[in-house]
Amino acid sequence: MNTTETTRPSEHAPLTTDELAAQLGETEPIPRKHLKRALRILGPERTQALLDQTMETERNGGLMLSDGSRRRTPGGVFFHLIRTTVGTKESYKILRPQTKPTPAQPQDAGADRSSSK
């Protein structure tokens, strides 16, 4: 077995979000959503390649944060690779900020003020 590849239960079964999250140590809902999007947008082969690159980086000492204060987590390395190696559009679709739905604004809220002049 090649030691640079990530060990998976079945080399022929597609990578799942749960497997990916477990290998990266991601338990929080938002990073798990990002991982799910990565699998959907990049496909299992490209996602597996990024996971393999992440694990190789970890075996070689990891990756420091840009300010040098500490090492990135394995999930942080994976997301950094998405930001730096995947195209901008795909990267944004995977890592886009989570927006909370805002309550609908009344259509005529500003009309009352403007019509009084």
C-alpha cells in the first residue's frame, strides 16, 4: 500500500461526507456543509486528491497559519488547499459565507416618507 494515500474502507466506494469529516476531524455543522459541497462540486476524485494532499502535508509537519501563531488543523489545511488550488468560482461555491435569511422588508416602507415631501 502506498503510504502517501489516505486509507479508506473500500478503495472503490465513493468518498462520503462522513468519511471526509472523520479523516479531517471536522465535527461542526458549517465545516461539514463545506465538505458536502466540496464533494458535490469537485466530485469524489478531486476531493480525494485534496484529502491525499492534506494528509501528505500533515505527515510533512503541517501548515502554519499566515500569522505563524500555530499549525492549521487538518480541516484547515484542506480548506486552505481549496482556496489556493481550486478555481475561484468553485472555491466560492464551496466556502461561501453562510447567510442568515433576513425578514422580508415591507414593500411600501420607504414610500410613506418619500410621498410626504
